[in-house]
Amino acid sequence: MKRRTFLAAGAGATATLALTGPAAAAGRDGDALLRRWFRDTYRSIEAMTTDLGLAADKIDVTAADPVPSVNTSPTNIACGLWTTVAAAGLGVIDTAAMHRRLARTVSAVERLERAHGFWFNWYDAHTGEVLTAWPGTGDPVRPFLSSVDNAWLVTGLLIAADADPALRPRVARLLADADWGFFYTPYDADDPAANPGQLRGGHWTDDNTFTSHWYGALNTEPRIASYLGIADGSLPAEHYWHTFRTMLPEWEQEQAPEGEWVTVDGVRLWRGHYTYRGRKLVPSWGGSMFEALMVPLFVPEASWSPGAWGLNHRRHVRSQIEHGLVEEDYGYWGFSPANIPQGGYSEYGVDAIGMAVDGYTSKGVVTPHASFLAMPFARDEAVANLLRVARDFGAYEDGLGFRDSVDVRTGAVSDFMLALDQGMVAAALAQVLRPGLLQRPFHTGGFARRVRPLLAKEDFAI
């Protein structure tokens, strides 16, 4: 869409705060603004949820009556689950409504076809059927089990079961066969290239083959699958140490890493880091906010590992801010995979803090969910940035929340909202307004016994 004028009369309290500046948002009105943003974001997830109970992939907010897309994924479904729990925890819905909505979604998930204990990557959100042809184009869709997308659905189910005890036996039955060892290739020192001790990206069931790549970078969103597997005992703890802080120094990557070889728990690893604008950090794969900061919405990395993960999270946020405001002088910041404002989907990030040589670049496209991910670590700056984006581009849809992305060079604003990105917004707001609300299942059990000790030993040497 074209750039629109942001009118105070049309956007209520959000516009008023936007025009009075960030000081108001950071002061006594701050929580009220964030709660409004949460309520509207929750309504967008409601609008994406089909009668079957599954959150669809996206909605077009320019339609008079936004209709959910045909397709959904395990991650989208998970976003619906944890957003519902957050809505109850923040008082937007009552406990009875939460139970009805969670039970409906769990019933739908129980009906979905699975393989090897895991869910396929694309379903029809309205019927629950596995998609074999892409909506709109008819292009064939191969049946695929994604390790990271399944990890997010398991995360959502664990949060639902924690919030609603009546669902715990049903969720336990759903997860009984989800063995993360299915995606795991044990480490072999004689051939680490073929046996790296890491998780495969996924598995195609039509020809019974795995992807040729593993998820090797530690500071990326697939680490949620690693944590889940280590916590439930289906993956060995040493798997954590076989992932890369940076790629090895002799490998081609975005910059030559500094660091040293160390041995932790009997595993020899390269403890590497990058430097960006004088700031040492452990990079993600592409340099996006999503990779670095979605996982800590649920797993308390910063509190369990303040000198490593906690510090690294803050430095990723600072790097994104300085890239947008100083290095590129956009006037705005927050770069993460999102809808292309003119249509489609693309990766955005800060190339210098990603390992990939052809990593994600910002291209002047700011996505609001990235600022929300930063909010637990830089609240005032995140709120101020979001207020500017809303004021200057009309990127806030009253009653539904922020549109997915803005090209700050042209003023183009996305016509869409994505369940994934709105789900991150909702989870981040829950973490800011009621810290720990969605983290409860990840503070106890295998996470406390097996994951927390690993994070306590982590030392990025930054």
C-alpha cells in the first residue's frame, strides 16, 4: 500500500501517545499503551483463527472483513496457543474463554495427520488436511517435517498444558511420540562433516530423505528444538556444545572470528565471536532479530546465563538500533524476516552480525515485531521506535495492531499481518507486562535439570 497519513482522530490513544513523544509511553501511560497494543494484537490472532481452531498464516487487513489464509503451519498454530494463554494472563479474556479456545485448538491438533510423531509443515487451516498443492498457484507441496516448526508447536502445547491442567493428559499423549532423536545426527570425530552432532533441518516423507543441511549455528531460532530434546532426554547434553558460536576460523563466513579453542564437558569447541561497531557478540546465521530473540521469550536464557546469553541479547538489540539509526540513518530500526511491503516474504537483518556471507540485509524494511522482541531488553527505545513507525507511516491498524512491515525509504506499508509475527509481538508484550508468564513450563523439569546447567556453563568470552 502507499504511505498513509496517521491521524489522531482515527487511531485513538495510540496516536495521542505518538504525538506527545516517547516520554509519555515510558511513564505512567506506558503499561496502558502496551496493554492496548496487546489487546489489538490478540484480536488479529482471533481474526486469523478458523472455525476449526487453527491460526492461519496471515490475513489481508485491507479487506472489509479480513479472511484467514488457507494455509497454516505448526508455528502458526503455536502462536495461537500461547497468545491465548497470554490473553488470559493479562486479563483480556477469562479462564473459561481460555479453556474453550485452547481445547478447540488441541482438538484440531489431535486430528492432524502426522508422521514419525511430528506434524507436517503445511495444513489447510480450515479443514486440517495436509496441503499437497499451494493455495492460489497449485504448485505441488512436498510432505515435509520441519524440526524447528515442530519445536514451536511443542512449545505452544506445553504452554497450553501448563495454563490449563484439564489439557495436560491430552497434550502428553500428543507429545509421547515426538522424539527429537529422529532429526539428530550423533557426533563422530572421524567424520564431523557428515556426523556433526546437530539437528537436521527436516525430513521429506514422500521419499524418506532428510535435508542436506543441519542447524549448526547456536544463536538461531532452531535452538528451541535443541533445548526441548535435551530437556526431555531424547538428545544428549553434548549436542548443545556441538553447535557453532561462529563457524570455524578457517571457514568462509561474514567476518574472520576472534576466539579460542576450549573444551567443555569433554567437547572441544571453537569459542568464537564477531565484532560490530566495537561490540563483541556471538552472531546469528543471518543477523535478524527473530533468530536471536524469539527463544528467550520462553526459555529464560538471560537469567540463567546473564554474562553470556543475557549480554549477547542486549548487544544484538544495540547493534540493530545502531544499524538503523547510525549506520544506515533510516531514522527507524528493527530488522527481521517479514512480509515484503509490496507483497511476498523475505529475510531482513543486519548482515554484519550474521555468519552467512550472503546474509540478510536490512534494505530499509522495518518490521514492528523486531522492536517488540527487543522490548524486554530496551523497552523505552523499542516503544519510541514503534510510536515513530505508527505516526510516520500509519502502520498501526486500530483494533488489530501493527501491520507486518514498512519500507521506510518509500513509505510502502504491508497489507498483511502474519500469525508468526503477531505471535512474537504478543509473547514479547506478555514478557514485558507480566515477566515469566509464558516461561513457566521452561523453568522446571528437564529444563531446570538438564538445560539450565548448560547455560550456566556458557561463556561467550565477549
